[in-house]
Amino acid sequence: MAGEVELRALRKHFGEAIAVDGIDATIIAGEFFSLLGPSGCGKTTTLRMIGGFERPTSGEILLDGVDVAQTPPHKRNVHTVFQSYALFPHLSVTDNVGFGLRRRRTPKPEIKRLVKEALELVELGGYGERRPSQLSGGQQQRVALARALVLRPALLLLDEPLGALDAKIRRQLRIELKALQEEVGITFVFVTHDQEEALSMSDRVAVMSEGRIEQIGTPAEVYEDPATVFVADFLGVSNLMEAEAERVDGGCRVTVGDFPLRAGCGDLEASGPVKVVARPERIELVAAESCAEHGNCLPGMVERTVYLGTSLQVMVRLATGAQLQVSITNTGDTGGFGQGTPVGVHIPVDALRVLADRRPGPEEEDVAEAATAA
């Protein structure tokens, strides 16, 4: 299957600024791959280099084994869908979708057939004669998708294509976009800063920060098993706490403030200052007087409870001074966690993860670069 992408030591500098700092990644043909990260992390620049809109400062971009790093965009079998849609307002939906085919001098009967198939694929079969101004934002996005898909690229790049839509339409199109990708079998590379989008649609996610890839994995892997403090903090509510770690028989003991806890996952070989993380949905609130009975429990006090419909978000101030957020499924009984209520925060051993920040410091990077140059 065509559409495999390999990025090797890819870098992009804009003067003194480093936008992409030597990333390596392999995107498997036919997968939905997302580049996820905050603004300025290098994800869009990476996408633009894959598409040919930016030339890399160094490194390779292999598309099905061929380095296209210096190949202009129109000579790559790659197409891009932008957030702005970029539809021609004076053309009908049919003419917008068929624009690329006409430039390829595809025979008219073939254009008609392919455009009809593409519009049906995005569920716009009866909209061919309308103008973009007569469509909703979600429908315009589907036209932009059809225009790209009708050319059957090996690779489709999507630069925050849902960002301009309201929340309800975004949720609907997330489901449709993933189903569409599975149906056509084309490799999708999707750029977003929205973690919910990335986690709900992707086969794999690359979490980026400061021009680097922090972690690549399935949505479950990057959420449940974050490799770095940044990934843990960026994805969801992380409940990060400062701790001191000590290696003991059978696992790792961490001390949060004056309270010893057992951690069952993460960097269990770590010792000294670390950070520990527990997701809100894995934490249990218990009566304050039963905290000692449960073990792995920290005393605290409820500061605030937020009602979210399907769940309650309870903010707890620990005796250590740190604040944790606990997610409780709404069972109809919202009482018991009023402001000022003393509680115990029970963190199961297998829910407490140790994170030792292993990113090299400036001195280590200098040594590594000198060794590479040598």
C-alpha cells in the first residue's frame, strides 16, 4: 500500500529560531497519524515540509522510500486540506471538487463520474449545483475533503481542518472523518492542538513540544503511559505532584510531602526528586477517617465541586498544599462533597505513575552534538 512516510533527522530553522529540531518518525501506510501539541511546537511546520510548502534545513522526507525533501509540492502525490477550506466562491460544489481533475486534463466523462463518487463519499450527493456560500461550515469542509480525495493521493495532510467549526459539528465530523479514512484507505496526517480530536480519531499520535517529538504511540499509550512530564501534563488532567522516590523491594516508594505512597508504574527505578501523576478518573474519594485503612491515601479537603452532567469534577486541596482533581461518575447523588468536607484521596498503586524527566540538559545536548559532528 502506498503512502508510507519516513522522517529522518528533520530540521527547520527560520533564522536563529529552530521550529523543528531533528525529529524522526515513521508513518505507516494507511494509518491515521496525528501531530499533537501546543501552538509553536513545530507540528504545522512539519506538516508543511511533508507537503512541500517548506524546505527543510536538513534531514530527509521519504515518501514510499523516495526522498522528496527538495521536490516541489505539485510533483508529490500529496494533498492538503487547510482550516480555511480555500474553496472558489464563484464555482459550484461540482466544479470545486473537479478543479484538480480538470487541471490534469482528465476526460469530462471521467471527471463527472469521479466527482459524483467523491461527493457521495462525503455525503453531499445532492449538493453539486450549490455554491460554497449556500453551505454550512461543516458542509464546506466536506467539499474541501472531496476535492482532495477525488485525486486519490497517496497521502492526505489535514492542518487543523475542524478548528473553525462549532463544538457539536466538530464532534460529528470527527466520527465521519475517521470512518472516511478507513473506507478510502489513504494515509492521513492530521495536525491539531485539540487532544480530544487526536485521541478519538488517530491510530497513532506524535506529541510534540519545542520542535521535538516527545512520544509516539497509540492514543491509549500516550494517555495511560506518558513517557515524559510534558506528555502527562499536556494530555488530559494529569494531577502532577512533586515527590521523592526510593527504590524498594517489589516496587517504588514515593514520598509526597510527609506521606509515603507506593507507585506501581512508570520509572520505578528512579530515585531522588521525581514527579508522580494520577489521572482524575483513577482516584477514589473516601471518608477522611478511613484513609489509613485504604492505604496509598492522602488527607485533603474539598475546595470545589463542578457539575458536568455525566460526571462531577471535585477539586481537593491536599494536606501537602497541592491541589488534585478527581472525576466521579454522576450516579444521581451529588451530595457528600460540599466545600470544606474533609476526605481521603485514595490512589491505587497501579494508578500512581513515576516520571523522571529524562530530557537532556543544554550541556548534555552540546556533548551529543559535538560527538555527532566528530
